[in-house]
Amino acid sequence: MTTTAPPRHGLRDFYENPAVPVASGTRRSLRQARMLAEALGPAPTDGTAPSDGTDGTDGGVKTVLDIGCGDGTAAATAAPFLSGHRIVGVDWSQDALRRARTRLPYTVRGELTDGGLPFGSATADAVLFSEVIEHLVDPDDALDELRRVLRPGGHLMLSTPNLAAWYNRALLLAGVQPVFSEVSLRAIHGRPGREVVGHLRLYTARALREFVTAAGFEVVRLRGAPFHGVPRPLRPLDRLACAVPSAASILLLHARRT
């Protein structure tokens, strides 16, 4: 059993604890950034205003919201691919926002329930939702709020650990708790790993597709990405598994608001 500093008072204080990891894996962030850049296209060089999408193109400067931005690593990784577009980091953790401000020019505090995002309806062109959904008590409300702030046809770039990752299948057969799953906010019990990160929900590729579709999105593409925590000798195998998203460590889903 490996332990970390226990939370002070439940989930909110858990995520305000500086000892809790909030950074994203670089390989996953790069793959997600390239997917988003491909979807948005290049920004104009003449300062053209954001497109409303009515011309059937994605031209214009886009507003990209990194919801649950953590320390800003994912958005900062994406920034070189999104040159000219506007990236805004959003998190409800003040500790995470303090760290994100060292990497991002725009940050704002916001929540994912009860209209808690400080943006008007249909005002964002894209949402980065990186390694967030697995931490949520109510993911249904969260996707409703993301759909609200996205323009019609706006892009959702969601990433989350895969419950059915290739090594989790083997671990379950051996009676071992899967990687990414957690039974406590205070310590690791019954699974490999060293850090408690607060995962409440886990998805397979099929479940994620069905869930996002039911929330009013059209799934465009599902890809796999490697997990930075895989032991070094197994990393080549983990990269190979990305060719089969349903067995990859991380699920990268691109969807559009219908």
C-alpha cells in the first residue's frame, strides 16, 4: 500500500491540496493538441473575428476553453498548434489556477454545475476536457454545461483513462484492482501505482461513445494515447496498443455539438 497526504475535508479540499497531481501526460497532450488543431484549422493573420460557423467553415479566430485546466500543461502544450486562436484556462481550484497563470495568458475560475461556467451560451468554438470527467460526481451535468457554452458544431476534445486498457484486462483476470481505479482518497489499495488522484468514474471506449452521444454530441473520432505512468520496459507495447483505441491506455475523443 502506498499513501499520499490525506485530504483535509472531502473532494474540494482534496483538489486544493498542492500534493495532488494536476499535470497531464505530454504524449497524450500532444496527440490531443494535433487533433484540435486539425479540427479548427489555422487562425487568420488579419485579426478576423471568431466565426459563427454559419458559412460552413471553421475560419476565423477561435475561442478554446480548457475546462479543468489544472496547472495549464495541456493548454500550454496545445498553444503552439493553435497559434492565433484564443485559449482560456478554466478551473475551480484556486491552487491549480495559480499554477496555470504561469503558463497561460487567460485564466478564469468556473464550475461545471448549475451554469457555473462564466461564459454565455454558444460562445466557445472548442472545449478541451482533458482528464477531468473521471473526477466528476455528476458527469451528466458537466456535459450539459459544456454543450451550453459550445457553438453549434463546436468541438469537444475529451480525454480520459481507459478502464479496458490492455494491462487492466490482465490485472482483472488476476484479481487485481485496475490501474486508474481508486477505492479511497487517502491511500492506494489493491492496485499498482503510487499516487491518489481522485478518480470517481471510469469509461471503456464503447461507454464513452454512448455517453457523449446521449449528451447531444456527434462523435467524430476516437483515438488512443499512451499513459506516462506505464513502466519504461512496457512503454513500447503501450504505444503499439494505441492503434486499437479500445485497448489503449488513454481514450481521446473528438465530438461536435449537434
